[in-house]
Amino acid sequence: MPSKKPSQGIVYSTNPSLQSKIDNNQDLRVWLEHHGGKPLTIVREFRGSTSQLEALGKELKIKCGVGGAVKDGVIMIQGNQRDKVIKLLLEKGYKVKKAGG
């Protein structure tokens, strides 16, 4: 009879409602920079998985009604959306500070 090995706490699921929670207790920084003469709102210092970062970036772009991208661990939102992004992040429970420009 084969012996049973303990699962060692490893769990896998494709159910999106069971995905790991984002740590809202993190200090995000929201920057305003200019690239090619155009303003760009940038969110830095997010801790979490790439998929969580991409989901947050997508949500911010939709709620701001603008384009943007998630690249190199930062969220980039087109235009000067800094105040709106800060408000949205605070509503989601993140600690947020203005930084730079």
C-alpha cells in the first residue's frame, strides 16, 4: 500500500475568487512625469504578483477613462491623473503619497 504524503500547504485553483489577496497595507507612490512632452501618471512600489499589478492597472485605466500600460513593475496612466488615481487607491484601502513632479 503506497504511503500518503502531506500536501505541505500547497493549494492550486483556477477559481478567480480564490486568488491570493492583495496586501493593501503598502505605501504606494504616485508620480507625475513628462515623457515626450506629455504628462504621465506613474504608480510605483506595488508589492504583489504581476497579475495583481496588471489587474490594478487595468482598473485604474478604466476608471480614469484613459490609456496606459503596466511595465517594469509600475503602472503608467496617460495624462495628469494623479489626484484621481490617489483617490481611487485610497478608496481601495491603499496607503498612497504624492511623489515627484
